[in-house]
Amino acid sequence: MTFVSHTVETGLTHLTEALLANQKHHAATVVCAQGKFYRAEIRLEPLDAETLADHLED
């Protein structure tokens, strides 16, 4: 699994913690970046410890 930067990885971790604290597993919004609007979504899917290595290689 590759992230664009440590900042993105940290941001996603904080977002995940906030979602779980509010008992949510999905979020969607519209964001503006470089003068364009984008729909952004995150969906949390729990992983079993046995399959974790398979997902880290993607």
C-alpha cells in the first residue's frame, strides 16, 4: 500500500478515528483543490488479522 505522503496517511488515520468515535463507517463530501471541485469519500472496512498482509501489498 502506497500513500502520497506521511501527511495523507496521518490525515486518514485521524479521519478514521473520528468516524469510529461517532460510530460511522462512511463519509462523503465535496472538496476544492487546485481550483476544481471533487467528490471525496471514505469507507471503512474491517480487516481480519490473517488477511492484513494481502492488503498491505496493494
